[in-house]
Amino acid sequence: MSLVSIYYKHVLMRMQRGNHNGIYSNAKPLFMLAIINSIEKQNLKENHIILDDLLVLEYKTLSKYYE
């Protein structure tokens, strides 16, 4: 595992998650993973994030996989 991967794994593992009535939400870490995957696929090329169909599709794909 590269140093970059180790760093991002550490950041994602320490991220605060939402808690509603004792049920934790994975939305924030999954959204960060979707952003990172979109950057790797070169869907996000600029210095700001736009919530477009490709990013939403990436998020939904990760949500189905991890939940």
C-alpha cells in the first residue's frame, strides 16, 4: 500500500459520521471515496467539485457496494 493510500485510509477512518437515533451514516466517507474515484477517473479536473450525474452515479455505486 502506498503512502498516499495509507494517508487517505487514515483520513477516512477518522472522519466523523452522522448518528441518528444510534444508527451511523456512512454518507460522508462514501462521498469522499466517490470524489477520490472521480478524480482518479479524471471526471473531476478543476479545483472545485460540482455535484453532477457522474459523481452521483459513483456515490450510488459505492453505496450499494458498502451498505
